Amino acid sequence: MTHAASKSRKWRSGRWLIAGAVAITAAFAALALLTRPDEPALQPQRALSRIEQEASARFAGSRPYVSLPDGRRLDPISQGHVLQMKVNAYQRLLADEAEQRDPTFHLKAEAELERRRPIEAGIEWNDVTGNREMDFTIEDSSTCGLDGRTELSVAVEDVTRYPCLAQGGQFWEPGTRLTVHLTPVARDDRLWTELLSSTKKALATAAHLASGEASQGS
């Protein structure tokens, strides 16, 4: 999951970027899937993956919506959004089932998240419009070559040495110098809880798909 935003203000020290990320992840946590009147069948323009097919079948006849803190409900913005929300709900069910079957599942998910070393990144640069910056979450920094650094100055031509820095988008002209601020996500951060939930869903989904492939091959 990557959240990115471009701004025209100077970098401020501290953990300011946590708030924005938590607000976004909290919105995802508020997703609800309730039964509503049947609507026309989803007609995607591409073949559905196995997990998408299973999620669609599991929640056939249901319509997801976003539940806001003030009690309002927002309809999905597109059929693709409907499918995405059904998959999210289905993966949450898989994670719950995995945790019920395996008492160590929670610990395995925590270990996997620790291995990924999630980081919140802020990138600052100058262009013809003035000071610019963007911030986003790097859910897996383990292969990014950051080596535990929290501050980094890098020429845009060298960003490929740190591929995770480009995952929030590239808005830089050649010759631009980037100042990168990196803040590891601590276990007591609310964002850690959200990322742990995502990790559980990813692990449970991978195990579910692997189990299905194994049964087909036997």
C-alpha cells in the first residue's frame, strides 16, 4: 500500500507525516460490507484472478460501502472499487480464519512486518515552482538498500539505487537534488497496527492460494 502527496511547503521536523498516513489507513479500516439490494452483475474488462473470483462469489448479491466516522455511508466510485472492497473483505476473512487455526499466526505476521521494516518517507526538492515535497509509506524497505539511514541526499539520476523511493511517483527534472527524510514505523504507532493487518491478509491469502494449487496438483 503507497500513499503519496505533493506539497509546496518546507519540511517540518518530527513525526508530522504519521498523521496523514494514519488518517488514510483509518479510512480503510472503516470499510464495511453489508447486504444491499442486488445490482447488475459485475462485468470486468479483464479476466478475474482466483482471489477476485472467490471474493465475488463469497459476497454475491452484496454491495460494499464506506462507513464514515460520522455515520454517513459512501457508495463505491466504480465497479472496480466494488471488486477491490470485496477482495479486501474476503482477505480479512481468510486472515481471521488463519488466526483461529494457528495460535502462532499473529507472531508470524509480526515477524514478517519486522523483516519488511516499514518506513515513512518524505522527499524534498526545488523546482521552478519553488520548494516541493511529497510523503508516502514504504511498506517494505528490506530490499531498498537504505541500510538504516534516516537522512539521505541523492541526485535524481541515482534514485534507481533506492527503488522504493520512486514508488510514490517521480516528479523530478534531470539534475534535481533530493533530500530524503526516513522515519521507521514504530510498533506503538497506529500505522503499525494497520500494516500488521495488511500483512496478515497478505500471508493468509498467499497460504490460501498455495493450498489450492497444491490440492490441484495432487
